[in-house]
Amino acid sequence: MSKNTAALKGDDKAAILLFALGPEVSASLVQGMDDQTMTRLARRMSELGKIESDVLVQVLDEYLELHESDDPMMYSSQKDVSTLLKMAVEDERANRILSNLNQPQKLTVWQKLSRIQPNMIASYIEAEHPQTIALILGNLDTSVASQVIALLPEDMQMSVVMRMSKIESVPKELVHDIEETLEKELSEATGNTGISFDGMVSVVEILKTLDKTVSKPILERLEEKDEELFSQVDKLLLVFEDLLELDAKGIQEILKHISSDDLVRALKGASEELAESFFSNMSQRAAEIMREDMEVMPPLKLSEVEEAQQNILKAVRKLDEDGVISLGGSDDML
């Protein structure tokens, strides 16, 4: 299908939207259509062929834009969900679904791993057999897995990549054993603080949304009361990849306050996108030299990469406290 959505007709866009929603959702939408409209859309859906991802995104964006509203009454609540479910299905099923909604969300071990720093993941799995590492990385988001692979020793990288490419099916018992081992590792990572990993992630996410005038005193009191717990929360609160959120001016300020040696080591364990964010804010010559240094640099220990990243993050926090840069979202959010 053409990549130019301007050439698409209304029926084309409606067909793409129904396709994106899937048959389960689309079925309820087409039930109220007359036969002529339903036939017209069904014909267009059957003729769509391959839908390019950018076309799908543009159609969805256009749909959302058309339905944007500043009406203060446009507010969805659990009451609305309850009404919808009880209109759509029998009461017993609706009540069961609503009961499930009220249960706290439990993260899978793979979701937990995807939320922590790649160097921490690498430290958990580096002693495992390459086949086990391949199975673990195969269950993570590719963006996370690629960063973890970059942190592994070079001889192991090739072995893991080759094994990942040959994975077809994995016995459920083996996956279960791996999940149990990882759950134990993550549980032990919380130390003696008495807080679960799920709880740790929740605390961090809440602190990130608070205004700095609120979060800073909380963190200060936490450090006084429980230094170990503070250290663990603090490490998750700002990770190296968070620097992607900074604009060019922020990156340039950081470059003034960190050493080249730390940056080279830190970027060895960072995503290509973050590395490019730093390179694009240097002179062309400086960027070329740093790229060359990274290419010829021998494999680093995980501890060396983490130490360099923590040195940079320490400088970043200081710049944030001094008001030179601003971390986090809009306004003064942390």
C-alpha cells in the first residue's frame, strides 16, 4: 500500500483502522453498519495487501487527532468500564473481569528484567552457559537485549548470537527453571530491605512523577533512615539511558563536566542512540577520535562500565541540583 496517506480515501482508512483493531474489536463496530457499508469496507480490507508500518501509524494518528477533545467531561473512569462490560457480556463474566482489574498487576520476570539497567542484567547472567543466556535474551525486548549483548565478553557475544539464531522451540520445563532462577536473583538484588522488586519499581516510578520539591525531601529522609534502600532506589531512579531525554543543550553541559575516559567507557555499555546523542554534540574531530578509541578499546569488565556511568550520573545529578540542566519531564518534574 502507498506510503502517502493523503492519497487514501475514507474507506481505505476505515479498513486499515478495522484491520489494526483486530476481528474481536472490529466485530462489534461493524454490527451496526448497513449491508452496503459493510460490504464496501470488507472489500477494501480484502484488497489492502501489505500495510506499511508508517501508513498504519499515520492513519491511527489521524484518527486520534480527529477525536481529540478539550471537553472536561471527556473523562473515563472505572464506572464507565463497568457500564460497558455489563452491556457487552453477562453479569457474572463482567463481575469476574472487574474483579481481575482490581487485582494489583504482577510483572513477569521478563518485564522486570526489561526495566533495569542492561549492565545489571549482564551481571546476573554473565556466569550462565551461552545457551541459557541466548534463551534469556531471546525473551527480552530487542532494544534491551542488544545493549546486554554489547556488555558481554567478545568471545561470548558470538556464541550467544549464534545460539539465539538457532532457537526454534524451548521445553516449557527449561523456561520455567530459568524464570525461577531469575526471580531468585532479582529477589536477592533487593538485599535486606524487605521490599520486593515490584515494589521497588513502583516506588521509583512514583518518585519520578513527583515534583522535585516533594521527591527530594523524601529521598533525603530515606537516605537517613535506610541507606541501603536509598542506594538501590537511587540507582533505579536515574539510569544512564535516561540521558536520552536531555536536549542538545543539556548534553553539551554534561560534556563540560565529565572526563573523556569516563565517557568512552560509559558509552561502551550504552545504546547506539545515546552514543550518537553525545557524538552529535561534539566537534566532528572529537567525535571521530572517540569513536576510534571505542573501536580499539579492549573488552571492559561490567564493573568498569558501571563505574564510568555512575561517575557521569553523579555529575548529571549535581548539574540538575544546580539548575544547569533539567532531568525528567515538563516543568520541574523529576
